[in-house]
Amino acid sequence: MVANLQSHAIKLWRFVALMLCALTLGMGLCHVMEMPARMSWDQALWIGATVQGGLYRMFGTVGAAIDLAAIASAGILAYLLRDTAEFRLAAIGAGLYLLALIGWLAVVLPANFELARWLTTPPPQDWAATRLQWETGHAVNTLFQLVGFGALLWVSLKGDAREARTLHTVIPDVTE
């Protein structure tokens, strides 16, 4: 009974972690897919869309909550798998999502503080350096999330295959 409850909890946390990690990865992929065009924009267009237009306002509110929930759920999944062969890969996946957040705090957040100043003061002559920092920070963040998502997905697929084999040995195929 306890093993069955634990198995259901692991399945639930696999689902929750994969769903939240996929959502946050999707936000990062949006940034990456926009990056080539955005890097060619002139100052007025880039600042108008990014700083003054509020294009990314929901990324900082709803997106931040999803990011934190994704990291927490991946960590919980790794913890639940601590006595299994999948633990190491689950911990790597959760760790990469955490590393992505740390990278965002180190690279993108300072750029965001600079961008916030541009709401009340003119952008500096070297505004493009902040744009490059902001855009590449998001791209590197997404790379960490992509690899972390792959690790978590592999853990889930591996676990489901193992559970299917276990179920098959417990409940024999009557069609044979």
C-alpha cells in the first residue's frame, strides 16, 4: 500500500514538474526565437517594444511564478526519486533549472535594472551593450532549461518503462 502511494506520488510529481518546466522552457524559447530579429532592431524599436511597450510584463509576474514553481517541483521530484536509479538525472535536471535562474539573476536582472532607468532617463550611447546582455542572458538561460528538461523527460520515460515492465510481470498477458 505504501509503495503504491509512493508510486502515485512520483507519477504526480513527474507530471507537475514536466508541465511547469515545459511552460517555463516555452517562455525562454519565445525569447530565443525573437532574438535574431530583435538584435537587428534600431534603438527606438527595441526600447519601445522591450522597455516602454510592456511586451514582457507578464514574463516578470506570471512567468516568474512559473519559473519558481518549476524549480520547486523538479526538486521535489528529485527528492522523491532519491532511492532510485533515476535520482542523479532528476537532480541534474532540477539543478540545471536552478542554475538557469541563478544565471538570469546574474545577467538578465542587472540588465532589467538598467532598462528600468530608461523609463525616466534617455538610454546611454552604449544601449546596444545592454540589449546584447539582456538577449544573450535569456538565450543561455533557455539552453540550461532545455538540457534540464531533457534530463527530467528522460527520467520520466525511463521510470514509465520500468513501471510498465514491472506491471507486465505482475499481471501476465492473457492473450498469449
